[in-house]
Amino acid sequence: MLEFITITGIGVGLAMDAFAVSVVCGAVFKQLHVLHALRMALFFGAFQSLMPLLGFAAGKMFEGFIGVYDHWVAFALLTLVGGKMIYEAFQIEEVEKKPSDPSSLIALLVLSLATSIDALAVGFTLSLVTRFIRAAVLLIGVITFGLSYVGYAIGKRAGHFFENKIEIFGGVILILIGLKILLGHLLSV
């Protein structure tokens, strides 16, 4: 049960980038409709599942080398990814022109890759904390799909007022999960 809660928290934390992008797309591209939102959510969810799977495979390759320090590695990776998300939330991005249509295949691939890069490092961390990778990546993908779709709907109504706060929230979640993993190991020794 605790592992499920941890993976759910990781999924929510990872989904915040895709959620924020979905909010912005919903706010900026008013001509997009439900099918566009579903397609975007599907791409984001699929990539958020694929990247941790690749990271997990890499983590399993190095498991013998870092087994003694796995809790420190998990803590460091989650803290770095979470810290990066918080840092990026405070960066001011200049927008010179309206971005290209996010519903095109190329845009969806680029956005999906950009929002899921962090999931690669988290997948490495998952190799240290769970044996149930199929269930973990499925849960992460479903969470991302759902939050991306909801984000698009929020963007249609509320604009991108919440964008930076969402990324900060996601970063804090990942840092707290890293801290939980570290303290859980250190306090059980």
C-alpha cells in the first residue's frame, strides 16, 4: 500500500509538466476541442509511461554497483528533478509569437518528449524502489493522461494563471518523496 502511495505521488509530480502545458494549450488555442485534448493527453500519458520504463531498464543494469547507496541516489535524483521543476517555474519566458499548433503530430511529439525527460531519471529511481514496474508505469501514464485532459479543460476556462504554481507543486512532491525514501532507509537501519 505504501509503495502504491509513493508511485501515485511520483506520478502526480511527473504529470505536473504535462498538466501545465495542457493548461497553456487550452488557454491559448481556443479552437482546439475535446478530440485534440484527448489526443494530447494520450501522447503525454504514453511518453510519461515510456520514459520511466527506459530509466528503469538503465537502473537495473547498474543496480549491482549502487545497491548500497540506492536510497541516496533516489533522493538525489528526485531532489534534482523536483528542484529543476521549481527553478523553471520562476523563469520568465519571453513569447515573441504565438507558438505552433500543439495538436499537430510533430508538436505533440516534441511536447511529449519535453514534458517526459524528467521521467527518465525518475524511472532510474523506480528501479531502486519497486519490483512492479509495469504497474508503476501504467499508473504514471494514467495519472498523466487524466491530469493532462483536466489541465486542458482548466486552461480553456482559467487561462494560464496556475502554470507556475503547478510546476512548483510537482517539484515539491518529488523532493518530498525523495526525502521519504531516504529517511525510510536511514531510520530502518
